Amino acid sequence: MASETAPVRLVDYRVPDFLIDTVELDFHLDPKATQVKSRLAVRPNTEGVADLTLVGDELKLVSVTLDGKPLEAGAYNATSDSLVIRNVPSAPFTLEVEVEIDPSTNTKLMGLYRTGAAYCTQCEAEGFRRITYFLDRPDVLAVYTTRIEALKAEAPVLLANGNPQQSGDIPGTDRHFAIWHDPFPKPSYLFALVAGDLGVITDRFTTMSGRDVELRIYCEHGKEERCAYAMNALKRSMRWDETAFGREYDLDIFVIVAVSDFNMGAMENKGLNVFNDKYVLADPDTATDTDFANVEGVIAHEYFHNWTGNRITCRDWFQLCLKEGLTVFRDQEFSSDMRSRPVKRIADVRTLQARQFPEDAGPLAHPVRPEIYYEINNFYTATVYEKGAEIVRMLKTILGEDGFRKGMDLYFDRHDGQAVTIEDFLSAFHDATGVDLAQFHLWYSQSGTPEVVARGSYDPKQKTYSLSLKQNCPPTPGQTTKKPMHIPLRFGLVGPNGDDLSFSDATGARVEDNVIHLTEAEQTVVFSGVSSLPVPSLIRGFSAPVRLSVDLSPSDLLFLLRTDSDPFNRWQAAQTFAIRDLVARTGAKVRGEALDTNEPFIDALGEVAEADALEPAFRAQILQLPGEADIAREIGRNVDPDAIARARAELRISMAGRIGGRLAVLFDSLQSKTAFSTDAASAGRRALANAALDLMVANRDRAAIERVVARYRNADNMTDRLGALSIMAHAPLDERLPALADFEERYRNDPLVLDKWFALEASVPAPETLDRVRALMEHPAFSPSNPNRIRALIGSFASGNQTQFNRADGAGYDFLIDFLRDLDRRNPQTTARLLISFRSWRALETGRRNRAEAALKRLDAVGNLSTDARDIVARMLA
Ligand code: BES
Ligand code: ZN
């Protein structure tokens, strides 16, 4: 079934016919009938347009006046999704509109809705139109003043964007009010309001120019202590943006609110960030080290949007990567500076390869800057975010540290207060540095992951090393042929003792500062003065988001794993080795054959794991084999998830057998005798201990299992406890059953912690799991309306349990489709996100592929799907 709604196209962009300079909002909050009055200062922006069309979404008009006069019935037309005012003046005018909305039935969590007993808003991308009729598009920038009135008892806290201006009781009533004013012009998607009975922690920050800023984090009463880490992360983010980018905060107050019902991770509303509570609340008893790192990263991300997104925003939603890709890049850099740069890089590349690469290789592939969409909510994708961040990183690689900073400075200077495009962004770098970025622009318009094939040959007589490089980008939906792109390849020619060999000259491509600039479909770079046969170490630090194929022998890979000066490529060598083994092993399983164990590889992993000179967090990454989904992606077609799982289990058993003893010694040596700390070094030791233990239990070694059970029982922090529990669940070990029951009991009153339990239950690779998931939907802590609960239980099953979601009988697919069909009536956005679990269905073996297709077609046949779900299903089946 085709999409019923008309698409939006980049080529159709037109400046708005009207602009709105100021917005005065007045909210009379009531759970079932909230009155919203808006007074808009409107000004025509193009010639000769008679009618003003404002958009709405499920609105009920109460009244409308123009320049203070009520409009006659024939002078306007109002429906729930638009308000057209006929023949408006050609000079600026004031429009006053009153609507009524019902926050209590707003299950989409867009617009004004309730979370617990509080009121909160989410407007990006198109939620403001669910609050009042407006020009709800990002290129309409206005100064907002917001008055909120509510019952004092119900909502003692009243928050909106900007600075607080006035507040007080409403005499003779049990109500009160607050007025907030935001002097910075902003698009409507950055509007926010929060009201309720909330706990708070406060702090202060002095900006680099000496301005004093009040900081507040609001949360559910009783959870205040769990906000301390987020506050600390906020202050570090504010300082970092000053030193790294020269960007200072601009209001008198910065407020974060943690809410428990939220479709996304968090939202950068001006001066009033609203967060999913899982990205705010963290203490050692309830949060893992990964949770702490996520809180730090998300707090930073939303804060950094204040400049990249808010002060400079997007002209239209096609430019989403302008703010998201750039801000992801900035938060990644921040986290790298706070922790270990190579370890952060490895983690980010893992995410990119696990989320973006399959997107780029499947039916949902789209350019980082799309040119058409049916539903903008579905374009908050790994491609826009993660690949968008990689493009900014490549820009920095190409321009160098100084050139990049000059370009950013010019961008901030030139476009402060504007709504701009990718072209504006690139022009700033071009104008600041003189570097031609015309070819580089293709990264924004061409979808698909380029493949780079490298072949090296050494001439010992001439002392030359030739590297032939080819690039090719496979066809993607709507794009059959592609042009060669500008791919910056950071590299080294590693000599026999592990040091990079020098070369006197390089021809065939621009080679500068250890970067080869690949710009043509085929290029051969000839290095002269190379003293001996090198092993090429290419795409160091993952300098470009491409798939690399290079003819490295197994011993070359082990050599790089042991000696490369680039830690990222040491990890990459281990991954490449493992994935080659696992793909071959899976093939052998399918054919019923056996494959020998590669002992040198396992020994090398053991050696690196023990290498005290390397940081533990890095060693933990080395020990983590590619996951089942990674192997499936590498195989690419005719995928049999059961064969993959058996192959991976077999390699793990060999590893446990061969180096389990060494890992046990390592594990024991990592047991901390000092007090718990969240710092990156301590977290790294815990990660390494968990990674070692995870391998040690693979062959069901009794002593290892005892260690895991003891680690669970004796844990004094969530990383150790959950680490042990997930080892038991994933193995899976029988010991998991009492431990999972204990965990449930221990945290029965803590929904965020129980989410970890739901997620683990759903990811047990055993045939009974689907029934278990069904049963857990009846658990008192589960809620079919809370996105965190849904993602924990249903999302983990669909995206974190390869064998059980992809059951050969199709029951996993049918279960998910049935659930989503129901969820779609309440929350289309969350539905569409969960549907993405099907994105690689065409790569499955025939039986599963047919069952997945049948399930998708069943959903496609549903008449009243949301545009969100309809768009994804249509593209997935196209
Ligand atoms: N602007 C987004 C939040 C958003 C996304 C609102 C989609 C509406 C629709 C925010 O800045 C964001 O990107 N949040 C991420 C987390 C971030 C750390 C990448 C999220 O919510 O997943
Ligand atoms: Zn963002």
C-alpha cells in the first residue's frame, strides 16, 4: 500500500509568506481542558499573499481576533489541523487565538502532555502545532513570553523558556502564575513548558566573561540525589564549550527537567532542556558505568545545542544534520576529552557500524541530508546523527585543527540568530580556509556506505610502496549511480618493529599529515624511500565512514593487533580477524562442517588483555567479539541467525578453553580493594573484569560460574551486578533464574532499574523467551504507554535477541507486529522506531525472509496506520 500523505521535498522550499516577531502565550493549565491563548505579532514576508495559513494538530479553536477585533465567521476557517485567516492586512498585525487542548489524552507525547502528575511539552519537530495554531516551521524565529497559570497544589513549579520575569498568587483563588521571557528569537520547536510538583537541585556557574548563571535540575521528589552526576556533567559541558569552541551560555538560568514519559532521549528547548529520566538519574547503586557515560554525553549534547541548533538553527527539516550531526560530533569530542579518546572512538564506531551501516545498506537508506520525506519524525536516524557527525569529523581531518576552528568561528559569527542550510555551513569553512569543498558536499547528498578496496605492493629494489585504492558506493533507494567522494584516509606504513616507516615522497594523490586524500574512483599512491616491506594501517581512527577491504594476511592482522601505534586500528585488526573467522565458521555450520580453532589469534587476544601498559577499558574492547548482528551484517545475504549464534558460541568456547585460565588470573587481579569511583579508569577496570568473565563462562567452567555468581551477590555497584547478571542471562546459565528473581525483588520499586531487568529477560537466547516476554507484559511494573518500558522489554527482544526475534517459525515477527499495531494507535513515533528492527529482513534466509515479509504485509494492510508507521512499512516493502 502506498503512502497516502503527500511527501515534502527539499526542492519545494519557499521562504515563509509571513513572519512572526513575538509570541505571547498564556496557559491556563487543567488536566483535561487546558486553555492556550496566543498573541502573535505577524508581518507579511512576501508580496501579494492574502491569506494567512497557520497549522494545527488536534486543536479546538475557542476564539480568534485580529488587531483586537473578533473575526466574522466568513473571515477565517478553522479545522483541527489548520486555521486560515482570509485577506489579512499587508502591514504588520496582531493575531490573538485561543484554543483548548486535553493533555490527559495526549498519548503521542507530542505537544502538551502529562508525565506522572506533571505537565510537560515536546515540540520538535512538529509538536508546537498541537499546542496552538502557528507557522510551525524552523525558519520562523520569534521572541517568546510565556505566562503559565495552574493550581498551586497541583503545580507548585511553573517553568518555560528563558529568564523568569514575574510570579505570584492569583488573589482569591488557589491558583498561581509565572511569566518567563526568552529574549533570543527561536523557532517553535524549541518552545517548552513544564509544570508540576517536582524536586530540584541547584548550582551556579560563572561563564568565561564572568556572568553568573543559575543551574537547576528538576526530578521526581525523592530522586534529587541521583541528579548530582548530571549537574556535574552540565558544569563540565559548559566549561568545555568555552574552551573548545569559545561558546558561552547566554541566559541567567539553565534548567533541566527529568521526566519518565519521553519518546526520545532528551530535548534541547532553549534554557529548559527536557530529559528522559534515564539520561539524568544516576548513582552507583542504580546506574552502570555505561549509564554514567550516557548521562554525561546526553547532558553535553543538549547543552551544546544551545549554539549548534538554537542560536543557529535549521532553515527546514532537511537540514536536520546541520544541528544533530554537528552536535553529536561535539558531544563525542567532549566525552573523548573527559575519558579515553581511543576507547570513546571505538565505542562510537561500534555504534555507527551497528546502527548506521545496516541502515545505509537496506531499504531505509537515505542521504545525510534527505531530499524527500513523508514523515519527518522518521528522519531522526543513525544516518543523520552518526554519519552526520562523521562528516564533521572528516571536515576537521581535511582542514586540520586550526582550519576547522576558524570555520566554526566564522559559522557562529556569521549566522548567529539565523536559520541556515548545509551550504551555509560548508561556505563558512570554505571562506575561512580557502579549501574547495565542492566534492566534499557529496557526503551530504549521496546515500550508501562507500567501499574502499586497497592493495599494496612493495618493490625492495626501488624502495617504493604502491598502494592502489578504489572507491565504489553501492546503489541505494533512489540513487543508482554515485560519484567518487573525497575520502580522507589517515594511515601509517608500519615497519617490522612496529614503528611507522617514513617515506620521502608520495605521488598519485594528495598526501599530507598522514592522510591520503582519495578523490577519484581509482588512484595509486606510490611512496618512495620506504626502507622495508610495510604493513599498511589504513583508516586510522576510522577517519572516514567507509567499508575498507585490504589484503592483509592473518599474520599481518595479528601484527597490527600487537603493534600498531594507532589503538583504534589495533582494535580494528582484532575485529577484522574475528569477523573473518566467524563468517567462515558460520558457513561451516550451515554446511555441517567443522572449522579449526585459530590458536594464534586467541593467544594474541589473551596477550593484549594482559598488557598492563594498555588501559583496561581498551583491553575490554579488544576482548569483545563482534556480536551476532555484526556477523549477520558482514554475511549480508541468506542469513541464518541460529548458525551465527552457534558459530559465535563455538569460538567463545575455544577461547575459554585456551585462555580461560589466564583470564581468571586477570579477573582476580582486577577486583577492587578501594572505594567505588565513577572515574573512567575505575570504570575501565570494571569493564575489563566483566569482559574477561563473560568469556570465561563460555565453556561452562565451574570456577568461572562461581565467580560470576559471587560477583552478582557481592556487587557494591550496578556495573558489577548487572554485568554478572547479563553474563548469566546471555550464556544463558541456569544460575540466571534465581539471580534474575533476586534482581526483580531488589529493585521492584525502581522502574529505571527494572528496565535493565526487562531488557535482560527479553534478551535471553532461549526458546522460552518469547513466552516470557509475553508474560512480562502483564508485570505490574510494565506499562504499555511508557516508552522506556516498551523499549526495555519489546525493543530489547526485537533488536537485542537475534535468535529469538528471528525464530524460524516467525513467531517473533508476528508478536512484534501485533504489539506495534496496537501501539500505533497510541504512540506512532515509538511504533515507527521499533519497526526498524525489521530493516534487514531482506538479508535473511528464505524461510525467515518470507515470514518477516508476511508479518510486514499484515501491518501494511491495516487501514488506519499512522503516517509514521505507514512511511516505514512502505519503504521497507518497496
Ligand atoms: N533534538 C533531539 C531530540 C529530538 C529528537 C526531538 C527527535 C524530537 C525528535 C535531541 O537533541 C537529541 O538528539 N537527542 C538524542 C540524544 C542525543 C544524545 C543524540 C535522543 O533523544 O535520542
Ligand atoms: Zn540533538
